[in-house]
Amino acid sequence: MIQLIKYISSFLMIGSLWLASFSPALAGLDVLPPTTHPTDYEKNWSQNLGSDIKNDFLNYMDPDNLILFGDSVLFSGVIANTGMDRAFRQHWQTDIRSNTTDQIFALPQTIGGLSYWYAPIYIACMSVGHMRDHTLVGNVLYHFGYRSLRTFIVGGLQQVLLTNLFGSGRPDRGEDSKWQPFKYETGVSGHAFYGAVPFLTAAMMTDTPGIKYTLYVLSTLPGISRVNSDRHYLSQVVLGWTIAMLSAQSVYQTDEERSPAFQMGVIPKSDGAMLAARLQF
């Protein structure tokens, strides 16, 4: 019983700190556009990819997004350059980590470790979905692959740049969490970023609250797995997940801002239905 109470209290404490660490990025959920079904736009991704990524970057540079990014960088910088990162790591490795947690986080760590394999995976989703775009599953698969690929590109560039720029080391190697520009190549967790992208993309494609927020929670697990395996400090995981979150949100906004030039729909009425059409020019 004492051991059970110890585990519960430890997880509550870690959960509270975890939520606090993500609060700047999670605040962005309140500014997301209203959730709607994915728009049915042109399927020729090779022609649209360039312009869409340009708009994704423009959305990422939105002042609200930059404020959220800055808040997360500030928070991560504080815990990385003080004893908080090391204290968190010590507590997790001493009081939390066990054979059970290693088993729980084995799959999330594998998901995060796919890293650059995700690009061909997303392209494969687009290809299969394109061939079956007349079906619901095919349409959703295409949009998932296309959005995930763009999130991978927009956020991946930042992850590669910042992981070198911040230059903090790995805990299992005895390296410091302090930012030492270009000293180490682990300042931003790649597992936290790459592993979060598919979950965040899927979360922003559903209107069902239970599924949506379950996917948001699952998106944090690849990052937590690196804390558990002592391969990353908390600050590095926070940055990786935040970049994924803001990149996925920017892609989502780009697609929501795009509307077909011609739309038709049926409006229910008490005595039947009315066919409506909309032309944008």
C-alpha cells in the first residue's frame, strides 16, 4: 500500500509539472479555428505543396503563434539553465522509472524513433488515399498524409536548427542541460517532435472531443518516453512537442482558410430542403 501511494503521489506531481510545462503551447488550443471536416481541395499535391508550405510558414509567423513559441522557449530556457531540469530527471529516474514504465513507453519511443521515415510514410498515405479519394477512408487518408508531410517540413526545419543552436546535452551521458550553442546536437528532442506530428494532425481532423483530446494526450507520450529512458531532459521534450503543436496548427489554419471557388449544399427546411450554391471570385 505504501508503495502504491508513493507511485500515485509521484505521478500526480510529475503530471502537474508536465501540464505546467506545456501550458504555453496548450493555450493555443483556444485560438484554433472552429473544427470542421477537412476541405475537399485539389488533389495534385505536387503543384500545391510549395504554395501551401509558404502559407503554412506565414501562419506559423502569426504574432499569436510567435508569442506561444516564445513562452515555451522562455520556460524551457529557465528549467534548462537552472537545476530544475536535473532535479526532474533525478526524481523520474529514482522514483518513477521501473520495468513497468519501460514497457509502457516502449511503443511510444519506437513511434518517435521513426523520425525521417515519416516522410515516405506520409507520401504513401497520400498516394493510397489519392487512388481511393472517392471513399471516406481514402479522402481522410490523403488529407492526413498531406497535412502531416507539411507539418513535418515546417517543424522539422526548426527542430534541426534549434537542436544545434541550443546545444544542450544528453542526461545519460552526463552532459549538462544548460544551453551551450552548437556544443551538442540534442537541444530539441526529435522523438518528441516527430512522434507528436501524426497524433496532432489526426486530432485536428476530428470533431469528436473524446477522440480529439485522447490524441492530444497520446502526442506527448513519445516525448515522455525519452525522459523515461534518460535520453532527454524535460526542457528538450517541451521544445520538441511545442514545435510540433504550432506547426500542425499552422497547417490546419492554412487548410481552413482555403475554400473551394464553387460550393453546393442542401439546407433542410420544415417543408423539405433547399439547394444552395456559392461562387467565390
